[in-house]
Amino acid sequence: MTRRLTVALVATAALALLLAGVGTLVLAGIGARQATEADLRSQAGQLRDEVVEVADDQGRVSDSRLDRLRRLADLEGLGLQVRGPAGAIVVDGLPEVVPLAALDLERLQAGEVVSGWDGRTAWAASGTTFECGRSSSAAGPCVAVVGVTDSLDLFLGQGVRWFLLASVAVLALAVLVGRRLARRLTAPLQATERATRRLAAGDLAARVTSTDGDDEVSSLARSVNALAEALEQARSAERQFLLSVSHDLRTPLTSIRGYAEALVDGTEPDGASAGRVIGGQAARLERLVTDLLDLGSLDAGGFALATERTDVVVVVAEVVEALGPAAAGAEVRVRLESAGPAVALADPQRLAQVVANLTDNALKHARATVVVSVGVDGSGVRIDVDDDGAGIDPADRDRVFDRLWTSDRRQARPGAGTGLGLAIARELVVAMGGSVAVTASPAGGARLSVTLPGAPTAR
């Protein structure tokens, strides 16, 4: 890429020089043609008087005098034509490039100057009337026409050579600057390319070091670094998630296996008690598998929502009543607060699952009370689940609903949850067009909030 950029920069400089040179040559040529023709017209008028002054009685001028006048005027050609009183040509010495057919004697006799071009040679002619043949019987007015010529150097001589030398110097400078600029531009891109190759190979610690600057290349490098950091965090969280799930699977499986072996060996005297333990652990495994399947369905879009006008208060009341035994066993009081019906657009079954997950999480952390409140505000229907537990560190609140994040928050009592309930709740709420949030509870613990879009008034 460095070579291509260098070639492109040099080619651009060469094209610019070519266009500038051609344009300059054309304009200079036009100006030189105009200046040459104007100068010849002026000299034609001046030399006409000088030639006639040195002409003899018949209008003839010696070649040596004409040549001397030509050299003094620095002209390429100088000639004279004389027409006698009867119009016959007495002297015919005009330069060959002067077109005789184009000469208008009447205009020349009136003192006008006629000029033109023959290829790269400019010509001009000027005429006058004088008395000739005074010593002969053929005396009378004669017409003298003086013609001058000069060639134009379209290549402007030394100017072109100097321009070519300057062009070579400019191209050499373009090569040096182009290579330096190309390397400076491509170095961050090459570093970014190396980093992305390492990332693709699984090295998530790879970073792009050239990130200074505010140009697009530096922005790309920073974006790649941000992507690498996100991937590294995701892998770390995934590893933590797998460890947590493995632990949640191993613990009940170990318990089930131990009690099953004790029953087989006959070392467990209370078979009913062992059966209850096995059943409880199996239920825990079932909840974990169900949560994992729910997350998989949410990620794949393989779940369906039956959104309808739903009285949120009714759904929450049913969930609170269903969780009554669990709350009593944990010696926690669950209380519902509402100011009346609150209608939202939601799936009742999925909404019940969300409220159950939030309330179950609060039961694990509450000391004595969990309050589930439902209200209506300008943004829709709001559900708040408050507990009086230890609360959540403000720095961790943004990650509470992250499925791959485990909290250091102290639980008031051990729970049998899978650690995926809040992640499932967020996915369901977002799918229903709502939002979730975490704040501090007035009771001293945490407040988990859900906002759902309100339903339009029925007609």
C-alpha cells in the first residue's frame, strides 16, 4: 500500500506539472504570437519610410542596404516590391511568406498595415505612394510595399529547459515526500491489521498502539481497541458464567448421587427424607435448565409474545400470592401497593415471569420486607420491587441485569436461584417495549424498576 500511495502522489504531481506546463506553453505561445505580430506591424511602418528614403529614382534599393536594415531591426526577412505608374511590378523582392494575393494596394496606399501568419512565421506589409522616374518619360506615382517577417519559437527557448529541470526537481521532492507521507499513513493501518489478525487468532489481549490523533485512522484504531476490550470482557464473563453454571449443576448432582447411592446401599434410614432432598435438587436442576433454555430462546428470537391490554395490578397480585409460601419460609413479608388499576400493553404470562424473577431476587436479599408497588406515570406503567437488604454498590448497578455478571452483594439468606433470573427479566421487558432500572430503595436496600408502555384508552 505504501508503494501505491507513493506512486499515486508522484503521478498526481507529474500530472499537475504537465497541465501547468502545457497551459503555460499555450498561453505563452498565444501571447508571443500577439506580441510578435504587433511588433512586426510597428516595424513595417517604420521601415517603409526608411526604405523609400534610400530608394533610387526607380524605387530600387540595393540588397546590401536591405540586409543592413534587416539586421538592425533584428528581423528574419525584409523585402520590397515597387509597382510603376501603370501598375507593372518594377521591383519584386518581397519575402516568400508574404501572400501577394492577400495584399490590398488601396489599404496599403492609405497607410494601413496588413499582417498575418504562415505557420510559425509572422509577416507584415506596409505601403506608400511616391514619385518615381522623375528623370524619364515614364514619370508618375509609384507604389512601394515593404514586407517584413520573423519566426516564433513556440518552445520559448531557455524557458522550456528551465521548466524541465524544475519539473525533475519537483518530482524528486514528490517521491521523497510521498514515501514519507505514505509510510506515516499506512503505519497505523498496518498496526491495526496486525492487531485484528491476532484478535481473529484468539489473542484478545492484542491492542493497537498508534491511537494518537483525531483523524479517521486513529479513530479506527481506537474502535478496534474498544472492540478488543469488549471481547476480552465478554470472554472473561463467559468463563465466569460457565464456572457458575458448572457449580450450580455439580452441587445438586452431587447431592442427588449421594442420596441415591445411600438408598441403594441401604445406609439411608429415612427414604422419604432422601426422596424429598433428591426431588428438591432435581427441581433446582430443572429451574436452571429452564432458565438457560429461556435465554437461548430470547437470543434466537424463538419465543412469542401475546401482547394485549393487561391490568398490571392483577398480574402482580397473583405473583405475590403465589410467592407467599416461599416468603413465609424465608420469614419475609411481601406487600403489594397500588393506587388502582394500571393498564399496560404486555404479555400477561411473560409479565408474571418478570415480576416473579424480580421478587424472588428481592426475597434472597431482604431482611424482613419486600414491597412490590405498581403505579402510572407519564412514561407508562411502573413496577418497583424494594427490599430492605444490604443494597447494591452504585458502581455495580449498570451490570445488575447482565446475564454473565455475578454480584458481590451479600445475601441475607441462601437462595436456590440460578443467577439468570434478572437477565431473563430484562430481555422480556425490552421485548415488550419497556425498560429496567436499578436505584437505591428508601428502605435501605435495592429498588428494581420496570416501566411498560401504557395501553391506549379503550373506546
